[in-house]
Amino acid sequence: MAITHAHIEAFNRYLATTAGREKACRLVQYFARFYAFYLLRTGAPKEAIQRWADLKSSLGTGRKFFRLLKPVEFAQNGVKSLAIKDEVIRAGTFVKQFGYFFYYCCEAANLANTIKFYKLENIKTITRFGSKCWLAGLTASLLTGLYKFKQLEVRAQMLKKSAKAMATKHEDSVDRLAELQAEKKQLAKDAYSTRYQFLQDSIDILIPLGGLEILPLDEGILGLAGMATSLLAMNTQWKKVNK
């Protein structure tokens, strides 16, 4: 299919966002991580391996600049989550947001150390703590997702019963029909977003699990996991800016 002017405009709108550029860099970073491991396993020259390893490291550092003020965003979201009525979702969202808050704080400290703005003697401890916070946030998100799946199932059953009761009573109210259609559409939308987020978190969680050596995952698997979740995140951002 030929690339049209509309496609180029959509691509430019995507790259005009900070999140769009950051996710694109993340995709290349994790590809470099995977490819450096692949070259190592296939016995490629050290120079070739180092080239991709350096690209991975440089993009990792660059992405930290994009996300330098992320802690502010997640702290605000964490505070807002306290207003959620459902206790399970409120707790899960709060843990997720503040898990990410501490993760990005550790990432900022890591950046300061990497660019030699402020050297930290305990940088390895800080980095490991950040990975634990990321893992905690992802775990909370996954548990919340499981709870939402149950809620979606209950909503689907209630909607089914309402439609059945309406058919039994031979109701033909235009307003009620429109209401049921709107509820059905919203249910489908919520189900899709919940499944999408659950899939992304299920793959993403492999990265801190491997980094913390909780699971014996090599650089190749972690690179593929990062590429997959980068593509998922890029798709979400693309839809957001190109509705």
C-alpha cells in the first residue's frame, strides 16, 4: 500500500508527542538489546556486538531525559486514585501509581549518576530498588486487571438479563433500546482496554523479573519482551493522537 500524505501527517502527529518519541526510542533500545545478545550467541565480532550494546545504553540514557518529571505525574495520579469508590481498584491503582513514582525517582537518580552530574556510591542499590518498585506497580496492575475481569463478567450477565427481560415483556421503548446499546458498547470498550493493559503488563513484568534474577531470563528474551510492549504502547499512543 502506497504511503499517502495523510499517513505522513499521522506519523508526524505521533512524533510530535513526547510519549510517541519515547516509545519509538524504547522499541529501538530493546531491539538493540535483543540483537546484541543474538550477535553474541552467533559468535559475531566484538566490535559489532559493542556497537549495538552502546546503542542500547545510549538510548536508555536518552529516554531517561524524556521521563525526568514522570514522578510528578504518577504522584498526582496516586492522589487522585484515593477518590475511586471501589476499594479493590482504589488500592490497586494507588500501589501501581506510587510504585511507578518511586521507580521513576530511582531512574532520575540513575540518570544523574550516568551523566556524572552527581555521583552516587550506592547506585546499584538504588537501581535494584527501582526495579522492585516497577515490579510492585506491575503486579498491582495485573491483580487489579483480574478483579476488573470479574466485574466485566458480572456486567455482561446483568446486561444479558436486562435484554432478556425486555424481550420477555415485549418492550419496544426506543430510549431503553438505545440505553442497552450504549451499555453494550461501553462494556465492549472497557473489556478491550482491560485485556490490552493486562497483556501489556503480563509481558512487561518479565523485564524486572529478569533484571532482579527472580526468573532466569536471558537478554534475548528481555529484549523481545521490551519490543513487544513498546509496540503495544506505540499503538495506544498512535490511536490517541490519530483518532
